[in-house]
Amino acid sequence: AQSVTQPDIHITVSEGASLELRCNYSYGATPYLFWYVQSPGQGLQLLLKYFSGDTLVQGIKGFEAEFKRSQSSFNLRKPSVHWSDAAEYFCAVGAGYSSASKIIFGSGTRLSIRP
Amino acid sequence: EPEVTQTPSHQVTQMGQEVILRCVPISNHLYFYWYRQILGQKVEFLVSFYNNEISEKSEIFDDQFSVERPDGSNFTLKIRSTKLEDSAMYFCASSGQGSAGEQYFGPGTRLTVT
């Protein structure tokens, strides 16, 4: 069955420092992969997605992620974080290729920013 | 930019009561979903809906839950007899034809069962 693992529950980085959030997935074929961000009390906003093609995908707010099939990973990166990036980040995998397919979420990584 | 909306933003109800959570998906989308997130936990899939019928449902989505698209714009989730453990944030999502799983989420309804 499909699954997503985010090994880091909570990460704290200094403002201006680089960031990498880890994500590993389990899926039998080439997956559809997503990163969502959730600010406190808010809904889920799509940061970026990978369907096929270039394994380095660019998203909103200066985020990028790299799909590595050999490592079953889809890590999220940002070269310089801002205080407004403090939020919960969820990695997710599409459970199929049709429009009706559900999304399976990881347990999330909470990002705190040190001034 | 079109967005998914949900009402109410917060619902408080007593155990055993029925609640209906409402969602207005993006207007040209055809696929609709409900997810829930218990406080401090991951987002979990409940149900997907297409062409006026359920496409898939999770183990969580038992007989106490039902979904409906009563008109051309709304998509509702009904919980017939709420339990304390139903307290959670409920997210509605929608996607378009050929979107390959790219779902747009609403802001959520926080349900508190007392």
C-alpha cells in the first residue's frame, strides 16, 4: 500500500538559513507527489507537485523539491527561510493516476524559525 | 483565483447530534473529497465522490457518515450521530477532469463534539 514517511516531527532553523525537509514514499510505480503547507488554523496550500519530467520542481514561495526514484524520496528545500515560513509541512502521494484518486499524507513536519 | 469554500468555519455540537458540513467546490471541478485531521495528527482521507456517487471511501467513513451533492454547487458531509472522537478539522477538496490528483483544499471546518 502507498505510504509517506516524514522522519522529522519538528525542525527549527534560523531565519536566513537553508532548509531541507525530508520525505520518503512507498509506491509501486512512478508516483504523483505533493508538498502542502498548513499555517496555524488554516487550510492546506499546495506548494508544489511532481507528476513526471524534470525531477527538480519549483514551487511557490521559493520552495523546490527533488524527486529521487532510487531513494524513494521527495525532499523539500528552500535556500533561505523567512519567519513567515513557520508552519506545518505535509508531503503527500497520489494513490492513483485518475482524477478521483485520493491523496495520502505524511504525518507532517513542524517548522519553527529562530530569529 | 477560484477557491474551495467551506461553512461553517467552526461547529460545536453535542454528542449524538447530527451535523452537516458544507462545501462549495471550484465551479468546473468534477471530483470531490472529504478529509479530516484530528488535532495534532495527519490528514486522513474519508471519501471521494464523482458523478453523483461515492468513488472510494476509507474505513473511517462508516454508516454514520454520508455525502451528497444536493445541487450544482454544494457538496455536503453529514454525520448522523456525532461522537467525541469525531472532533476534528474537516477539509473539503475538489479536482478537475484530467488533473491527475491535483486537489484544491478548502480552509476547513473545525468540528467540536462535546
